[in-house]
Amino acid sequence: MVTIDPRTAGRARPQGSGFELFVWYVMRITGVMLFVLALAHFSILHFLFDPSQESATWIATQRWNSLIWRVFDWTLLMTVLFHSFMGVRTVVIDYVHGERPRLLLMSALYIVGLVLFVAGTSVVLTLPDKVL
């Protein structure tokens, strides 16, 4: 029988079929999505286009002139936000043991996540109409 040292093992898959199991699976899926999206983002911006020619003006007039690029960038941004905030949520659950401090931290986490979601979405959606 193989024994696993709890100090070196990853977080175990939650038992049952509740919300924690859903978060566990979503963290793995978004991790794979981040790998693919970040690699695609890097490859496109550094191999297909010349980085010395890229500026904020180039992004606004050339790259984001296409709905596909806006959706791609928004998807990457939202995947990063979701994955990171669910990761911080897991850390808070694992290491904050008091009920009140955990509630305060989780509330602050969800408020910051919502604010960043709204800010990121509004930036992607509200570029000047001439760009669209």
C-alpha cells in the first residue's frame, strides 16, 4: 500500500456532489483553458504580429476592430479572473478558521471580483464606435 505525505499531496477531490466538487472541476477546466488561451495569446502577439509595431493605438484600431479578438481577449480576461478568485477562495477556506474573518474575507473577495468583472467587461465593450 502506498502512503502519501499530506504535506506534499495536492488538494484532494471533494467527496459528494456539492458546490465544492463543482468548484474543484471548474478550477481544473479553467486551468487548462488558461494554458491554451495564454499560449495562443502569446503566439499571436509575438509570432504573427511584430511586437515593435504594437501599441495601444494599434490594439484599438487594428486588433479590436474585429469582434473575434474582443471575444478572445474578454474570454482570456474572465478565465483569469474566475480561476484566480476561485483559487483565493480555496485558500481562504483552507486557512481562515474563524467564521467571522472568513465571512469578511469572502465578502470582500466576491465584491472585488464583481468590480473587476464589470470593469473588464466595460473596457472590452465600450471602445469608441469607430473601432467597431
